[in-house]
Amino acid sequence: MQDIFEACKKVQPDLINLWRDIVNIDTGTGYSKGLKQVGEIISEFCIRQGMQVERYPVNGPQSEFNICARRKGAGEKSILLLAHMDTVFPEGTAVERPFRTDSEWAYGPGVSDCKGGIVLALYAMEILKKFEISSYGHITCCFNCDEEISSPGSRDLIMELAKQHDYVLSLEPGQTNDGVVAWRKGVGKLKVEVHGKSSHAGSDPDNGCNALLELTHKINSMAGLADRDKQTTVTFTKAIAGDRLNVVTDFAEAWADVRVVYAEEFDRIESDARRLADASVIEGTNTVVTLTRGRPPFAPNEGTEMLIAQAEKIYAEIGRTLHKSGVGGASDANLAAAAGAIVLDSLGPVKGGPNHTADEKTRLESLVPRLYLLTRLIIELGNRDFNKNMLSFEKEVRG
Ligand SMILES: [Zn+2]
């Protein structure tokens, strides 16, 4: 174990160089040029590690691709690593504010989300090869190109891969308290459309059926569908109504961001919203609601708790304390969990400022510990004795 920790320390300068290279290439979702360049760098690295690299083209005009790099071992259990290549930043961002470090932090577009995770996966593979460790059945590293828009072109691939692997380790950034993520909320979108009748606001206000006024009632009642105990949130964030000051509007529309920890909460919200839609306050208005389900929830579960317990032990080997939390934001871990895999997320280097903003940053001091944690986790998860303990949980989780 000590020698693995030493190896993690030794590769840090190389890891930072590769990190700099890929942060300095813009990879906003849909920006094919940059995504291809970063995809090439990742592919070449994996080929040098003796891995089999396969590209999965993404449907659409952009001709981007997802990458899977595979290595076979001599053990039984299979492990899937997930990290995404795309960022939320447009072309030109990397030139504006390239990768840089100070004594504590690394900065740059996507430095934390998720390019730190990419380099961690790559160097874990290098260290495993260096020590000729093959305790696992096989490892697949999946690097996708559209996570930031909810993975439309990689969703099926990730769910299929998740079914084929025993454990999924997702390399989204570590939480600011040096934490991993034990569960993530699923995401939905509630659209509320109100149809009324227009009239002149000056000469004939009572003849109209005010869609805007009805919408305010609907927003008030439907916001109440949130459930604090279950951590379900219904947050109205957008609305449009009317275009002239002197006309009672016949149409108004609003959207709410919906987040749930438990999948059945989507069903409850859908049926309750329909019931509320039918009860009009302003006579003559008619309301239609639509709930669109995005990424499903990654609910708290015992399999994940076992992985966290193992990760805590490994972290303790180097004198560190691993924290855990649940978060409102979804990631590809949600897809893997919904496919029935045992998932642990946020194993990447520890983040600092808020991601998706210019203040994104990564704690440099976390690089070596997080690389050690990932490498050792892969070793332990492939280990037969450990998996004996997991067996009952797997039966429970997978049925
Ligand atoms: Zn991410």
C-alpha cells in the first residue's frame, strides 16, 4: 500500500501536465473540434497503457464520439469508471483563462468538472499496469461527450455498460468537504400552460378570462407539491405571459424545476399536478400540465453504502477522513444506478469554487489522496474476499 501511495506521489507532475493540456482545449458540449482533440489524447494514453480503445459515434450533426477503453484482468469482478469530456464553457474560454495553479488550487474551464476526474482515471490505470495488478475481471473506462446536457448521446451506452459491470465508480469532482456522493436527485421539468380568453383591459376587463392571474394561483398551489421530508423540490423558475399592457392575456405558461430522491415522487407530482390543474380559480380558464422526466434519481442504497465503507477504510490508510453527502444535482451516476449497478460517485479531485462558473477550482492537495483512493478501490473491488461480503447486497439490489 505504501508503494502505491509513493507511486501516486511520483506521477503527480505528469498528471498535472496532462491535466493542463486537456483543460487548455475547449470542450463545450457540441464543440466537436475540441472534443475530438481531447478524445485523441485520452485514446492515445489508453493505448499506451495496453488498453483496447473503442469509439462510439454520437448521433447528430456534430460527429463527436464517446470513448471506451478496456483492460482485462485475472479476477472476477468488473468495474466501470465514468468521466465526461465536455464542459459548459464555449469556444475561446481556455484562451481567456487557461489552466493555472497557485499554492492551493488549480483553475481553468472544466478543471474540476470533469477533467480532474479524467486524469485521475488515466493515471490509476497507469499505476495498476506498473504494479501488474490484475485482481479485477475487467475494467472499462468510459469518457463521454455530452454529460452537461444530460447525456442524450451516451445515455444508452452508459446504462448498457452499467448492466455489464459489477461496480461503477464515477469521477465527478469530490465534494468540498472531501466528500463522495451517496445519492443524487433525479431531475424533472413541470410545464404549466393556462388558456383563457382575452379582452380589453380598459373597456372590458370582466369579459376576459385572465390566464396570467390563473397561472399565479397554479404556481402557488403546485409549489406546494414539494415534500421536505422526502427532499422533493418543486421550484418555479420561468414564466411567460401577455405581451400588451392593455390586454387581458389568454395564455400564460410557467416551468418548475423538479428534483426527487425517490423515483415514485415523480408519479405523485404528476398526478397531484393534474388534479390541481383541473381546479380553476378564474372561471373560463383551462390548465394543462406536463411533467418531463430527465435523469432518474440515484437513490440511497446499501450497495453504495458498502462501497463508501470500503472507501473510508482506504482513505484512513493515508490518514484521511472521507465524508459523504447527497446532492440535488444529477450526473451520469444516476443513469448507472437506474440500470441497477452499484455506484459510487464524486471520486474525482476535490472541488473548491462553484463549478459551471469562472470560479471553478480544484484543491491540489487532494490529487494524490484521490488517486490513491481510486487505485486502491479498484484493487479492493476486484478482490474476492471483499466481494463475498458484497454478495448478499448484490442479491438485494439486483434481485
Ligand atoms: Zn460533471
